[in-house]
Amino acid sequence: MSKTNARKAEISRQTKETKIRVAIDLDGSGRTAPHTGVGFFDHMLELLGRHSLIDLDVQAEGDLQVDSHHTVEDVGIVLGQALEQALGDKRGIQRYGWAAIPMDESLAQVAIDLSGRPAFVFNVAFKGETIGVFPVELVEEFFKAFATTAKMNLHIAVPYGTNNHHISEAIFKAAARALRQAVTHDPRNDDVPSTKGSL
């Protein structure tokens, strides 16, 4: 089920493992309402919405009795689908976005191209396997799913950092700022930002 209006989208997806609904507004004010049952992930989604100024409503029910992998990955899938749909023909957007965001001792660098072609690079070395009870490997799984279904190039690098929470928070904030730049309207160009004429 999906519906669109202007630069908004709402997507639902249900499998035997998860039931997900995501609603976004690219021209919002950063209002977020994430309810996934995974506390740390909800915190990261709040950062993603707030710092991108994209209104983000995420409702997820997953097989958390197994673990949080399916829930986190499937939210990434549906969020990417919603972003791709909300962008429409991408006419007049900046297309590219990048940010380098510090979080205490950690630095995250993120670059985005809303190219219509999925590509994902994740050059991050976490220190240990968890943040509380949240497996750090799910940060990569979320962004890989997000990049794939949004059909974008997404490059994430953390050149240094020692605290897993800080590394993750820097990544989500940098992704948010890069996304904010990429989806913003370009006041000098109302056309599709590609020599091919489409993205």
C-alpha cells in the first residue's frame, strides 16, 4: 500500500517477520515519531529526522523475540522506498549532499548522490560488538537497506572514534545533514540535475 502527495510518501510492508509503516515529508520540520521496539534505534531515527528536517513517522512490529535484525533492516527497506517515492522525478533537487559531523572524539563523513543507482560503501570500524544491547552490525544493515531501496549512492566513513555510541550518533547525524542538502530544492535549477535528463 502506498500513497503520495507532493513530496510526501507513506509506505507499508508486511512479512512473516515484520510489519512496518513509514510516513515521511521531505519539506517538514524534523518532527519524528519512531516506534520500533528497539530503543537505541528509535534514538538514531530521531536524530535522522531532526537533523534532516524530514518529518519521519515509523511504526514497526518485528520478531524481537529472535533479535532486532529483521526490524532494523526492514525499516531501512521501507524508509528507502518512501524516500524514493517522495522524491518523484527529482526535478529541481540538489541531488548531492555531504557532511562531516563530529561527536566528541568521533568523526563521521557521509556523501550522498540521489542518482537512481544503488551503491553503498561503509568504511567504519566499531570498537566492540554492541551499544548496550544493540548490535553495532545493524547500523551497516540499516543503511545498506536504505541506500538500496532509495536507489542512491551512500558512502559512510569514520576515520576515527573510540566510543560506539558516539560513532553511531555521528553517522546518523552526518547522514541526516547530507540527506537534507541532497533533497533540498536548488533555487538556480528547476530541471532534473542530470545531463541524461532523468534520474
